[in-house]
Amino acid sequence: MIDREILDDIRDRVPIEQVVAQVVALRPGSGGRLLGLCPFHSERTPSFTVDPVRKLFYCFGCNKGGDVFKFMTLHQGRTFPEVVKDLAETAGIELKPETEEERQKQRKRTDLFEVLSLAADHFSSNLEILSEAGAVREYLIDRGIVQDSIDNFRIGYATDSFDQLPIFLRKSGVSSHQMVQSGLARWRDPEDPERGVYSLFRKRIMVPIFDFRGRIVAFGGRCMPNAKSDVPKYINSPETDIYKKSTVLYGFSHARSAIQKSGHTLIVEGYFDVISLHQAGFKQAVATCGTALTEQHVQLIRPVSPKAITLFDMDEAGIRASRRSLPLFLKGNVEGMKLDLPDGKDPDEFLQNHSSDEFNQLILKAEPLFMLELRQLAEQYGLSPEGKHQIVAQLLPLFKIMKPITRDGAIDTLTQKYGIRGETIRSQMSRRNENTEDVRIRKAFIPFLIRDLLWFLIHFPFKARQHLEVMDPEIISADAEQLELIVMLMEGQELAQVLVHMTNEALKSTVVELSMHSDLYKVEQVDNAIKQILIRIELDYYNKQLLKEQVVCNDLSHSEDHTALIQRLSEVHKIKLRITELEVQIKDLNKV
């Protein structure tokens, strides 16, 4: 188990607002809090809140909340120990792995990052000093790639040698197994590792691929301009322990801040398209890594921008890619747009012959992907009655995942363009309506009095403790988890520390939600409100006790144990007296 002091130290050194800001565009809110679009569910109005003082986040839309560790585990889908190790590294805190297996796993991941960084240095050096790389340097100049871009994106060159890279890495202490595990090399004979490895990338322009933190996780290797026609244009790294292409967008670590500022993401197909766009001032550009757009890509984009503009090729494959992206954007609550460049050019080609202003004007004219889908369906099925029926049938799945306002607009467009009545579409939707699953976290059931008491312990701890110290814990709550939470808050533990010890996720979510509400009571109401809440908690307790005792008395009245009955009746009398006292106290407080 990781020491609590280390966790506290990490929280202090790594501000939660800085971590969240890497994936969510935050803006100032009330009470010193920060607001943004939740990265865990689809929304258009920000309900996601970060409290830098309490070091917590909470979403009022999906009820997810917690500290910086919880945010990272939810966003990255990684385990708590993995997140702690990453944040400890960021904070400059050394962690000692608990088991040999954990030590080996951590060393392996760290080693792979280091190996790939070494390889990038090697490729960069090749490009800079080798005479045979002259053709690559000329090629980059011809494409308009300047030295700053080469340095920023760490572009390099892999020679034609099978052995140059393995020899270099071996001299740096990298084993053959690490070369294979990092995706840089392959075994000459998988059944006989003693025969060694050979380099996967040969005679190629090397483009490092970075993860969202800016660490190299893979490479894309482009063939030389004069390569034979049967040579693949690109060879990409295989997936490894640190690289999953469905979760990585090329250039995202470079583009994040520009995406937040511009309010949209440009999604292109090629590495050099991204580089050229960044160079031309469009630093909000990213690219998929040799794969189609995925849900994970959209999840990466959505917290930092509500709109995505695709710049895919205008051939059949590009049109299919654009159409496949539409439902992904709709599910992710991202406004999907499409931009077509004149003469079917890709962004890199266009920028070589046109100004940035011309490109910017085209961005402003980007059309919704839904319009592309409509045109394609009309071309495929025609506008006969049967064709229109088929168009509606194909669009129904999209309508069902659209937000109501978006859906109404799409149906109106369909009516205006093709004369298909909106009532007809809505009637088909209602007939095919499917049940949807509520994915929100269940809130913990906490009596409203206990909820208010927790709120006071969070926001006015000193005053709440003064009154609570004289109360019997048994009276406050019979729920062990709630009682433990109250005790920890009374001890003055920071809320972030308290959450670490809680195992009930629903209760955690409720506590974080309460911490984000700062205006349930006015300051001048606090003393009176705390007294009333505690009296009502006690009153509730004794009312329940009274019912129990009355049931017991009723049972004893049918028995011959008169002594026990008299004792119970005496207990009932005491309880009734206490209830009367408490009711009088409440009346007196209400007069204040």
C-alpha cells in the first residue's frame, strides 16, 4: 500500500487544475472554482467543476468526482498504482515498487520510453550529419519544412542498414528484447533469439509519434521520394505496451493549447499534413496514426474542443472515413464538420501554393458532416418514394444518438431538401425506439439531515465539531461508512485524504458533490442550522427507538413476563420525555 504522506505530497506538488487543464478547457467560475465540459459524459453546458483549494473535481451531470488520482484513473483507464507512479514522476518523488513484478513492469515501461527517445536522437543525428541523408534534407526543403519544425517534431532519418540502429542501441545498453518490445526491431529468427535482430525501419524519413504527455511511443517511417513503386509509402510501429494507435492522435501534445484557443480540432490523415499546418499557424491540427478515427480519439478531443473539422482525402476512401466519423462525433457530443480543399489537394500540397488566409477562409466554410451523409444517401438511393424511405431508414440510427435540438435541425434540413415530412420521420423513430442504459453513477442514499451535517463538516468544520463532540455517535448514524466519514472529517483530515480511505464510490461521489456546493446556508445561519440539524437527527433516532420499544411492549403484553413489560414501559416513557424536550428545542430555535 502506498504511504498516505506520499499521496498527500503528490497532491501538493501536482495541482489538480493543471492536470485537468491538459484535457479540459477550464474557465473561472464562482468561489475560486474552475468550470469546463465534462470529459466523462456528453454535454454542451459545462457542469464539470475543479476546486483547486480542496484539490477535487466533480461533475454535476454524471456525478463523477474525486482527487487528481481519481481523475487520471477515469480519464486514462489505468490503475491507481500506475497513475500514482506517473504523477510521482511529474512531482519528482521517488516511489519504491512494492513487488518484484511491479518493479519489472515499471522498469519495462520506463525502459521503452527511454529506448524510443534514444532511437529518435539517433535518427535526428543521421539526418543532420550523414551525407546519404542529403536527399532527405532536400526533400524536406522542397516540401517547405523548415528547421524549427524538424527540431520541434524531431524528424530524423533511418539508414538502409539492417544493423546500424541495433548496434547503436546495444552500445547504449539496450537489449535485443527491448528493441523488439519497443517496436524498433524484429527477430531474425523468432525461434532462435541468439541470431539477433534487424531494424524495422530502413531508408526512411522517421517521424516520432508522441503520447498526450509528449513522450515518444512509436514511429512512422516514410519511404524516400525515389523509392520503387512496390515499396510501402509508410511503415508504422506495431502496437506495444506503451502504444495503442486507437488511443493516440499524432501531434496532440503539440496541438492541445491551440485547440483550446481556436475552439476546434483539425483532423487530417498524414504526419506531414500536421507538420505543414502547424508551420503555417494552424497548430490545432492532429492526425490519426495509420488507422480510422475511433471513439477513444473523440474522447481525447472533446474535453478541449466542441468541434472537429475533418480534412480527409476526397476519394472514395476519404469519403467513407468522413461518413464513419459522423456517428462517433455524435456519440461523443462533438460537432463534426468536413472541409474539402480545391482540386482534391491534401493540406500539405494546398499550403505550398496558397496563403494561410486562404486556408482560414476555407475553414470558415466547412460544412456539417450530416450534409455529406445526406448527399451520399441521395446519390445511393435516389429520391423516389422508395429511395426516400431508404434514406430515412439509414438515418434513423443517427437521429437516435443526436441531441434533441440537433435532431430537430437535421430533420428540418431533410424536409427542406427532399420534402420528407418530419412527422413521418418522428413516427418511425418512436416505433423503433430502443431502451437506453443509464450510465450515471448511482448516488449514495444518505438521509438529508446527514447530508447537511456532512456539508457543514466540509465547509464549516470548526463550528460543526463544537456541537458534534458532545453527541453519541450511535445517535448520529447507524451506517458504519457514514459514521467513519464523519469521524475522519471531525479529526480535521483534508477531504482529499478522506477520499483515499473511502471504498464506497457512490458515497465518495456524494461527498465531492457536497464539497462543490458552497451556498447551501448563509454564514449568519450556520450556528442555528447546525443546532437544528443535530436536534432533528437525535429526534429521528428517538422516534425510531420509540417504535421499536412499542413493538416489544406489544409482544410482552401477550406474555406473563410483567416485570420485563414494566421495564419497557418505563423506557418508553423516558423516550417520550426526550422527544418532547427536543421538539421544544426546535420550536425555540425557530423563533430566533
